[in-house]
Amino acid sequence: MDFSTLFIIIIGSIFVNNFVIHRFLGLCPYIGVSKKMDSAFGMGMAVIFVMTMASTITWLIYTFFLNKATSIFGIDLTFLRTIAFILSIAVLVQFVEMVIKKAAPELYKALGIYLPLITTNCAVLGVSLLNINENYNFIESIVNGAAAGVGFTLVLVLMAGIRERLEYSKVPKSMKGMPISFIVAGCMALAFLGFSGMKF
Amino acid sequence: MKAIQEFTKGIIKENPVFVMALGLCPVLAVSTSVQNAIGMGAAATFVLVCSNIFISLLKNFIPSKVRIPCYILVIASFVTIVDMAMEAYVPPLHKSLGIFIPLIVVNCIILGRAEAFASKNGVFKSMLDGLGMGVGFMLAIIVIASIREFLGVGTILDIRILPASYKPMIAAILPPGAFITIGLLMGLLSILQNKKKSKA
């Protein structure tokens, strides 16, 4: 196992190719759930969890069922990729919700309302598709999924911190709410561009 | 008369992007050039119209408890069709849109229209609604893409507008440009709305 590749994937997914800021995935929760720090953190944790699980499961499905070279059926089913991934993510989220509700009611209380929202979070489907496009192996896919979730949480929590301050600042009437949030996101993206100079 | 309203409401009054802030991920991600914007808009419109027609045809057969997975399945099938057709006929466009074609599945506009409109209305009305929303979505991406391509490269649809000596504002086609452009456009729209309100 080559640890330097894993390290590059982690740094790459958190900072350089951040899912929200650089790849524009998962913008709905980024703008929608970033009003309060607590809920942003809860959402972030739920996303890290689901993204890691989804990367694992979709990689297994792709490798053992869809890809001709490694499939147990020996037929090319890659065209079913989108349908298979979205269905398995939907089932996974539902399943995770049921397990957490039974096993850890406290955690369920904290994450509960965010879990159903995640099914339609494009970052989850996005990370599954990217793992396949980048030809990551099993370990790399899991690591990439977790790192992408951490990157998502990082910018979500940063954004929530800024927006809590924005509540008390004087914003022109017509820029209140969404418009100013996008401008803030733009400034954050400018700051994150600094990371793209990093070369390994 | 009323049928026409179903079509026109999606274009300005209930514009999915600017007014309802749905489906932002593809809008920001593919608006680096007008050509990409047209491709994305056309793909999303096709899926929106087809899924609206199908869901309104099937609305009496789908049990309400499992309706969301059913909608997702219908949408995913049409997305797969678009994905394969684009790969076959316009490979360069398919390549530059990348994972955002499969990600049309999780575009909240499409699921939103299925849930809010097609599952309650007739086939013809649903088709017009889908067409209107699709055109509204396409117009929104084209507006943003025109601004970004104009500032960032000095061209629109690869036709040079600004003289070659123009030093392009590269930030406009990088991620920050997308956020700032949409933020300013939304601010502008809310200025117009506030003026309308104060007049009334």
C-alpha cells in the first residue's frame, strides 16, 4: 500500500479540488444548511458518514456487477451505472437511518433530519462517479469518499461561521440572504484557489 | 390561454434558478462557456419533459409511499438515454460536461417538478410545465455563461467580441467568478423586485 498516494488524495479532495468550492457539488446544502453552526456541523458529520459508505458500496457494485473485466456475470453493464448508483445510495441512506435510529438514538436525534436530504445531495453521487472515472482502487475510493466529506464539512462550517456574523452586519437590503451568501462563497473560492498552486 | 401560462411561468416568474434557487450545481459548474451551457440546458430540458410526461402518465399506478424511488428510477432512465446519446453524437461536449450529465439525476428541479406538478396534473399540462422550466433553466445558464465567457475569454460562442488585445479576466471562468456572478445577478433581480413592490 502506497501511503503517499493516499496522502495526495486526502489533501487533494479536502483543499485543492474541494467538492463544493472547486467542483460545485453539493451546493444546495452549502447554501441551505449554513445558517447556523450546529446544523452545519450535524449535516457535515452525516455527509462524511454517508459519503464514505457510498464510496465503498458503489465501488463494490461497479467492480463486481457492472464492469465487464471484473464482473461475476462477465457482461458489460456499465450503462446501468447511473441507475445502479442512485438506487444503492437511496437504499443505503434509508438503511443507515433505520440502523442509527435503533442503535444510537442520540446520534439519530442529532443527524435525523439531515439524512433524507443527503440522497439528493449531488456530492454523494458525484464522489461515487469520480472514484470510477479516476480508476481508484478499493482503499483509495474509501479514502477519497471520507476526504471529500471532510472537505465538504470544512467549507460548510466556515460558511456557517461567516453567515452567523453576517446577521449582525449591515448588508444592503437587496443583497440580503442568498445574494450575499454567494458573494461570500466567491471570496472563499478565491481563497481556496491559493491551494491549487500546490503541486506534488 | 391557461396552457400557455404553464409554459411561460417557468421562464421568468418561477424561474427555477434565479427565483427558486434550485439545481445550482450544474448552473455554476458548466457555465464556463456558452456552448457548454446550451448543451447542459438541452439535456436537462429533455429529461425534464420526458420525466414529467411519464410521471403524469403513471401517477395513478405509483403508490404514494414509494413514489420518490419510482420518480428517481424514471428520471435515471432518461438521464442514461441522454448520456449515451451525447457520448455517441457529440463526444467533445460529452467530455466537457463530464460527470454533470449523470448528475442530472439528482438535480432538484427535475425531482421537484415531478413531485410538485407532474404527479398532480394531466399529461399535456405536465409536458408544458417541463418545457417551460427547462427553457427557464437553460436561459439562466446561458445568461451566466455569457457573462463569464465574455469577461473571462472575451468571446461569446467562440466569436471574438472584445479585441485580441483585451487582457482576459481569468477569475471569471474560474470557480470564484461563478459564485460572484450569480450573487450579483440575484442581487440585481431583488432590486428590480423591490422596485416593483414599492410601485404597487
